[in-house]
Amino acid sequence: MFRLHIGRSAIVPLIAVVALAIAACSDPEPSPTPVSTTPPAATSIPISPTAEPIATPVVGSGIENGDPEFDFSAMVSQGYWLSRDHFGPFVMASGMGIPFKPSMDQLQMAMQMVAQNPDDVIVIPQNMAPLQAVFASASPNLINDPREFGAMDFEVLRLDSSTFDQRVTVRGQAQTMLKESQWAHTFATGHFGSPEDDFGAQQRFMGIMVAMLAQMQGQYAMQNLMGLDGLYHDSDGDLDYVGNWVLLHAFADIAGLTGEEGGRYTNSESHPMFEQAAGGLFKALEGRDPASPQEAAAAIRALAFFASTTRADEDRDNAVAR
């Protein structure tokens, strides 16, 4: 059975690379240089002609028999919508994890933050199932018929709970948090307008929701997955260093998100918690040398984000030095 994996086989955005084909002609065999007892003048040395490289122009995707209109811009756009259309149902509707229920006061406060124009009304979906912890894997098959539900009824997106692998992995939790915090940044851009505008309120509300989810999942990790060694362990006790680097990345990003002066998601209560969590995990990973290219890549990203958000000068310098 095909399964949706969120743990060690984590979801990675699909990014294609456009290839350039370059044909070059080889140099012809050089003529022998005459032997001379005196250095020849510079102009007397024969120079072999060299053909200029010819670059083959790339049309569309560059794929033989591919759609000429599917160029790099189209590829990026497809990645955007695939990312957005998958993570929303997963964290808000699938039920594949441990849910929590935001209070009506929290929802009303969120709406007030991002929608202050009566001509742009937010619709809160029915039967949301926001997750504070995500399970390791499940079958991606829906158990309900979409034709029998309204567009804003999230019950339609439930997965089969009998297929859930109920382990909570550090890597799956961290990658989900990071996805949410990065999308929160996107939903706060001018592309989606401001609270006074007559457009974009629904998307701005989604930004508030995913920022809140990232923070709830971070708190779950702090309370349930952190070990005495300062590192974070899967719910079955396994230690995954790649997952810990990704979690450092997520903690640092959320610290920046909640500590941004005048930002939409600024939160004076959450910010110190995530800044401290990022600093603690950074110290716990201080003596760790990555054991694989995958871990090294995760470490580089985490250290870069941590250095950009921490307010501790010594930690920043150490992160950059590493």
C-alpha cells in the first residue's frame, strides 16, 4: 500500500532543475613549434584557432517532446500550489495526529488582526482538526466522498485512522513546523493585502492559523520529545540528528517570526520561549559533526537561520564559525 510518510521519509518539495546543453568543438591538433636558440618574438608563435562554444537554446522545460509552455516560471508556480494544497489539508483537516481545538476567543482575535474591512469577510471552515503533533505515516486515501460535503467542511479531508502509524517523529514534527512558519511569512506579504483592504482576508487568516500551529507543535515537542541530553527524541525513543537540526531551524524561524518588531505575528509571550528553545538545542548540538550529506545540509540551514535570529552575540558568532 502506498503510504504518506511524514517521518524519516519526509516530504520534500519537488523542485526541478532546468538543464543547459552546451556543445563545444575540440581544439585541432596544434602545429609543432620550431626549435630556436633564441626566444622568438611574441608575434612569431603560431596560435591554433579555437571554435567558440555553441550554446543550445532551451525551449520550455528543455525536456525532449515536453510542453513548450512549461517553463521554469510555470514549474515554480506548480511547486507553490502543490505545496500549499498539500500542507493545508494535512495540518488542518486530515486528523493524522493529535489535534487541539482553538477557543472561539482565539479565532475571533485572529480574525480581528487580519480583517477589518466589512467587504472582505473571513469564513471559518467547519470541522477543522488542527494538529499539535503529527503522526509518522498514513494511507493518503480519503474516507469520505468529496461530492457529499461543502467546500468549507474539512470533514471531507479526513484520512483513515486505522492506517495511522502513531509515532511522533522529531523530523516529521520539525519539518511540519518549518513548513508552517515559512508559509506564515508568505501570507504576511503585501501580495495578500493589509487588514484594511477588501481582498486577501482569508489568506491572511490562514497565515495566523499556520503561525499558531507551528507554535503549538513546538510547545508539544518541548514538553514531550526533549530528553535529558537536551536533544529531541522520537516518541519511541529513537534519536534522529537530521530531525534535531531541522527542529533547530524551525525553532529559530519561529523565534524570528514572533520577535519581529512590528510584525504581524509578534508575540511577547511566545518569542522568549522559542528563542530559549533554539539556544538550548544549539548548545546540545555543539559537538555534533554531521554524518551524512543530508545531515550536513540540514545543519547548514539550521545554523544560518539560528545566526540570523538569535540575540546572543556569542551564539551567533559560534554558529557562523561552524
